[in-house]
Amino acid sequence: MKVSVIKIGNSKGVRLPKSILEKYQIGEKLELVEEPTQIVFRPIANPRKGWKEAFESVDLIQRNEELMGDVFDDENFEEWN
């Protein structure tokens, strides 16, 4: 696909088609990588994407389930006296 380089103030830019923006879920920013023979644009991934859903699927808050008891089986309270 060929795209035009356009003037934007004192700089120049590339206009990306809507289909490309949607396909690669490109938001307001891109990562630009300079390689010896090419320039690569990469979408910036949201590193925490899906965390909320993952935590909700565990459902610990609603069940109020303990993950670890208050006392270990091998704990000796005599040592503290």
C-alpha cells in the first residue's frame, strides 16, 4: 500500500487509512523503530489489557475466600513467650 507524506506544520507525516487503524487497534501513539533499511511503526500494546477481567474471573472478592490461613501448621507460639 502506498501512502503520501504530507506537510504538518514544519514537519511531515503519514496519514494511515481507517482500515489499518482499526485492524491493528492503533490509538493516539505508535512505537517507531528505525532499522538499517526500513522504518517500522508498531501499535503500543496496553500491558495491563485484560487484567480487570482476569481478576473478576477469579471471583475472590465476592466469595471472600482466604488464600492462606492465619496460622501455619508448624508454627510454635511457645518461642514468643
